[in-house]
Amino acid sequence: MTKNEFFARGNESFFFDDPERTAEYCRKHWPEECAHIIRVADEVCRNYFLFDLEHDLERTWEPVCFDPEGEVDWEYRPGNDPEFSYQFNRHRFFICLGQAYWLTGEERYAYHFARLLMSWIQNVKRTPETEKTTWRILEAGIRGEYWVKAIWYFKDSPYMTDEIVDACYRCLREHAEYIIQMHSPYRYMSNWGVMENHGLFEIGIAMPDDTLRKRYTEIALEHLEVEARMQILGDGVQWEQSPMYHNEVLHCYEDVLILALRNQIQVPDTILQAVRRMAYADLAWKKPDHHQFIMGDSDDMDIRDYISVAAWLFQDPVLKSGGYPILDFESVWDLGMEAAKQYEAMEAKEPEFCSAALADSGNYYLRESWREDSNLLHFHCGTLGAGHGHSDQLHVDLVIRGEDVLTDAGRYTYVVEGGRFEFKDPPAHNTITVDGKYFTLCKDSWECSKLCQPVKGQYKFTDRYGLVQGGHLGYLDMGQGVFVNRKVVHIQPDLYIIMDEMYTGDAHTYQQYWNFSEQGQVKLEQQKAGAAAKAVSMEIPSALYTGKQAQARFFFLTPGIRITEYQGKIARHYNRYELRQGLKVEAEGNGFTSLLTVIQGGAADNLPKCQVTKLPVASALKGIQYPPSMAEALKIETCGKEYVVIICHQEVNSPTDLEEADACMGFGNVIVFDKSEDDKVGTVLHY
């Protein structure tokens, strides 16, 4: 295969259309990203490898350096973590060399690309042993993307000789046949299948031979179509419950759509619809700072680039509102300058929804607005998501004024001995355990010896209020089992009521975990309860979280609880964690038990006064008071407003009756009253 034969088709069949103008665009609009890419490329030229790009799957923080004048060891594995070896052999840095080549015009980047490419091809052979390391099938699929993109940057370089191009061509064919050979039903359900077949599709597009191109792309599309139907839930979420892997899969499908469009290849409508749903899931869960939640095995990453590409692909102004105003650094290299012009000219239209229920995956979002300084709560009650999912049933994340307050723990590592369980187990999440036991038990880094069935509840969003709820069956296997249920009520803009309900006929202890962002400080306080008529007189323990721009006060309204502080960990990126504060709330109960928490958010320098009072609930017609095991109520007084919230734990209205608290009367399981407007009926969030 000669160089001229391999590069016979023009740029219009591949990604960027005009690399010189693309480089000029990036130097103008994305100078910091340009500097980063050039720095990485310079390091690679001297055999110095540090993986710190935004979308590196497993980041590293300590460089690995080989002799600048010698060979690299492609099997090198520092410590006991094989993830370095996998990341190293994906060759994402080849693209950095290509981008630096056009950003600077320096041929040395082409020289070192050719040197490293040939080093790998000549020294790394596929064997049963290397198929577990350098030739692991996932890396083969990912290389399909990175090699095809990278070599096209250098097509005009004198360092791209016939010999090098032929070696690359033959090795790409070996990759393609290997991916086809390794296909199995496992691929239909795993993100591996998408990454592998996406690589196969890109290799197919690169083939100058029409027969090979047709074979590889058709097989890839056939597999990708089934994988889209299997893996992408009706709400658009990739089933593994990890926003990061969701977006890796989305990126793969976006690449396929770009290349299919440029090569007039028809893509099944099921893939198109799945990609659109995935982009809208990103929009629904995008935090005010434009990042994804660090749910499951996820890092803290900006996701606007994925949304931007989808916005261009579908010419969708709502998706454009969730992306960048102009194409970002990476996207413009993939889409080209013509697309950059089209994207910039597109209208951006704010979504008609704020809160969202991604009910198939069990992820719910109570959003105040689409501003960058707004509030957002995420609640999870859904499937585990296999190996990349964590023990996070009923977990909540909370963002106030655009800043994290309550957060997940992230992933940190995939090595059991390195602390894998510490980031996966329930205490790393804002959830509840019973008798100190876990509702999901990890067996190793990827498997569980015990799973937990979620029980999704009704949800409701109005202009002023929201309700999400759910439970699980993770404790029905212990003695007289416990059904755990969590209700979250949102009063716009920044009041949250969290009611945890434990249904059982036995005595148990309960542990409630609150894990705070490492970017703020938490201080325990003690506040006197209000003196409203018939109020339950008690001292209310509370805690104040203070961040840079946000504050949040937590009121713990359940009598007899114990609150202890502990030191937790958070890993926003792979291989690095930081210490953070946490609170454990413990309670004992015989029979039904509840834990009631109110969270008030606001600005760090101006958190309004807030009075929270526990109220009894009575039968309006029979004149009796219900025990707390049947119904509870509370009053919140802040900013000149009085809200009364009634929450019933079971049916109470028999025969015809109404619930009453603080002279507010209504019928329903969850009712919110704004006393300045209504003390009858209220807003019923759940019947």
C-alpha cells in the first residue's frame, strides 16, 4: 500500500476539512488548549508520558519517562494498576502530535509520530499474552479512532513514507479483523462493544479499498445498531450508570455519524434516535458549571463538547443552548471549519423544562433554572449499572448557587487494594444503611456478591414545587426485613425536605450519611425550635456548610438522633483524591422509623434567617392526632414566607377525612401549603 493509494480520497471524507484554518481558529479562540496540546506533544517527543487531557479515561499525575534517545517499553506498568498500560497503548497522544504539527508547522512532530508508530508496530505483536495487555480488545477499538485521526494530520509530511503508511495500513487491517473475531453477545451490553465497533467503523472509512471499506463499516453498523437498542435506555442514559462512560459511548456514536454523513452512508434510525436521546440526557443532568456529576465511575468533566457536536449533527437549538457558543478545541478538529461557521450561526434556545425525570435509569433532577448560579438536586433510584455503578441507591447530590454542596465520591481507582471499595460502598454516598450493613456488597472491582432492587416512586414537578422519591429492597433479606424509602420535596428556589422512611416490624439502627464538597467547610450547630402553636418542642441540631459562593444549613428534625463528624474522601479525577468532611446521623427505632431533614440554601454572605418547626398532624374531622408513624408535618419560615408541609407515611383518611397541621387542611400523601396564599387544599405532590 503506497502513500498515494492510502490517501487517495480527500479530507472531505474524513474529519477536519482545512487543518491550516482549523489551527488558526484554535490559536485565536482556544490559546490555553493550544498550549496544553503543544506541551503534551513536546513531552511525547522526548518519551515523557503524562495523561492529563480533559477526557483521558484514566488520568495520571506522575510522569513516566523513558530514555529520550531510546525505545519505550509498551508493556510498562507502574505499581499494581494496569490502567496505565491500557491508557498508554491507546495512543491518544498521537492526536496531540498531529494537532501540534498544524499549530506550529514543525516537522519534528511528524518524525516522532512515525517513530513511535513504527516502534509499536514492530515491537508489539498480538499473542494470547498481549491480548490481556497491549492488545486488549478495548484498546484495539480505541486505537482504531486515534490512529485513523492521527495519520491524517501527517499525510503531507515527508516522514509519512510508503513503508510507514503500508505498515500502518496492514496493522489497521489486523485491528479490524481482531475486532470482528472478538465480537460476542457481551459486546451488545458493554461500552466495550460500542468503542470497539466505533473503531472498526473508523478503520473501515480509512480503507482505500471499496470492498474492505464496505465490509468493515457494514459489520460495525450492524453491531452498533443492536448495541444502541440494548445499551441506551428510553430516557437516553447508557445503562452502566456512569456519566463518563455514557459520554464515551456518545462520543463514539457521534464520530460514526460524522463519518457516515461525509461518506453518504445511511445510518439506522435507531442509532440516530439513541444519540439524540443521549445528548438530551446530558442536557438534563448538566450541572450549572457545565460539568457532569461524578456518579459511579465518573470524573469531574465539562460535557459541553459532547452536547455541541450533537447540536450540530441534529441542528438542534435546544442542544446548542447546552453546548459552547462556538465550537470547542477538540470538536472543531473533528467537525472542521465549515461546521464551525454553521454552529456559530445556529440559534440557541433554552429548554422548556427545568426539572427532569430520567425514569428508566432512575435519575431525577430538581432544577431551579438554567443559570450558572442556580440550584440543582440529583436523586438516584435505579439499576446498579454493573461494574461501573456504585452502591448509591437513594443518593442525592446538591448544588447551591452553582457550587457543589453534597457530592458523590467519584471513583479514584479500579484496584481493590488501592481503595476501590472505599469509593463504591454506601458510606461514600449520601444515603442510608441499616444496622451498619450494606444493601449492595462488592465482590471485587467489578462484581457484586449482593445486589439491590430499586423501587421507583411517583414524581411531580410544578412551577413552584417538586417531588422525587424511591426506595429499595436491599434489606429484606435480614431477619424481619426493612423497606427503605426516601422522599425529596423541593420548594423553589432553595428549600429541600428529605424524608427517609424505614418500614419494618422490628428494632434496628439506621445510619444516614452526608458527604460534603471538599471546597467548603461544615460546622455543627444547635438551634431552638420555633414556638408555633401545638409545635413539638425540641432542640434542633443543625449544620452549616460554607463554600466560596454558597451556604447551606441542614436542620435535623428527628428526636433522639446522634450526629458525628468524620473525614471522607472525594476523587474528582482518576488516581487523585482529596479529604472532605462528612456527617453521620444515627437513629434507633422499633417498628416504623423516619429521619426528617430540611436543607436551606443561599449565598455564602447572605443566607436568610430560617426557622424550622416540627408540627403534629391531626384528623380534621375526627379531632384526633396521628402518631408520627402515620404522618408528620413541619413549618418553614423564611424570607417573609410560611410553608407547611404534610407527609403521610401510610393511609390516614378513613372514613372521609382531611389532614390538618397548623390550621392547614388538605387531602394527599405529600402536600405543600404557602400560608400567605392558601391554607386549604394546598399543592398535592403525591396522592
